Amino acid sequence: MTEHRDPAAELDAALERVVSAAREHLAAVKAAEGRVDDDGVWRAYVALNNASYEYDELLLDVFGEVTPWDVEAIDPREADQRFGAPGAEGGPPNDPYPHVVSIRQRRDYRVPSVAALLRAAEAARRGADRDAAEVVEPVESVGEAVLELLQAGDGSLGALDVPELEPLDGVVAVAEVAQPLDLEEFEEDDGTGPFQLGGADRLVGRLDEHSYADLDLSDEDDLDEELEDIADEEGDGGGPRAGR
């Protein structure tokens, strides 16, 4: 006996699958909290896409009508392989590195004018978001001024690219460490401990950063020759020289 088909009921069920997939997609997006290429969001997207495609095709087959959705069916397995979803064949392998990579940087600065640096820091402090009734305390030391500039910026050394500070030489060290930094292990006035390597840690190498202030500026022709030599080296693919 041939089973009776109910197209209207099939359409209702297909529509419910679209609604359910849309809810699951929204839940995955909320759970991802803005993470890029989240696996849960991707899988929910594929499910919503395919549920919409099936409903659109069934609506066309039963009533000759279509939805505004211009979608094509997506094979979840092929999509995982193509876009590299975790665990998919051909995707990024699951091989986490056993060590933590630690970047340690030092940069020295000369202060041509203490008064000018204090004024710059106080201007940064006044420009920070604060209560209008709050009294802005004066910046009283060079160290406090540098901290204020860092806090007013993004916390990186780029915040110190100001005329009131003259950059000198610096160094960047790359190390492999057994454990990530735990700030609770060190007192706030401990400026050495967080930078020391432990017995199981390994220094990979270091990059020496030389300031242009080290160049001899007494002779303009000598400076031009220095800059030309640097440009020639970079043009030959040598790039900037790194100390080891």
C-alpha cells in the first residue's frame, strides 16, 4: 500500500527546522562572543543554510513559490575540509607546542627636558577619561611621567614615541618557558623576577635594536653614506642586522 504524502505537513516540518536552526545559530554566535572562525558558529551556519535550502526547494516543488533566500546546499564534510575546521581532514593539525613562547623587551630613553616630559604626561593625564569633578594631580617624576604616557596609550612602547623622549638602544629576547607568567608570584616592586628565566627555560635568541642617534651626525655626507649603505643592504634582501 502506497504511503500517502502530505506536502503541507512536510512544509510545516521544514519551516520548523529552519526556525530551530536559526535559534541554534544565534545561540552559537552569542556563545562565541566575537571569536573569529569559531567552529560552533560555522557548524550552526551550515545547518541553517541547509535547512533554508531544503525549505526553499520544497516550497518550490509544492507550490511553485520561492523564498528571498539565495542559498545552495553545503556538504558539511566538504566544507570542513575546505575551510579547515578543527579536526577535519586537510585542516590545521592538532599539534600544540609544549612550551610557552616568551617575548622580553628592553628599550632605553634619554630625556632632553624633564620639564617638557612632565608637561606632556600631565596633558595625557588630563585627557584621560575621568570624573569632571576629580582633581588632576601633577606628575612629579620622570618615571611617573613615562608610566602615565604608557597608560594613556595602548601600553606598548609605541606610546613613548614622543618628542620629549629620545630613544636609545634596545633589545628583544625570545625564550621558551615551561610556565606562563603568573603575576601573583611577584611583588609589585619586583622589577627583576618577572624577567628571569627558570632552570627549565631556554633563550632562543635576541634582536639588538640600534637607535639612529648612534650614527655620527657631525658630517652630513657621512650620514648620507650610512643611509645609502642601509638601503643597499635592505635592497639586497639582507634586511636589518640582528645581534645574537
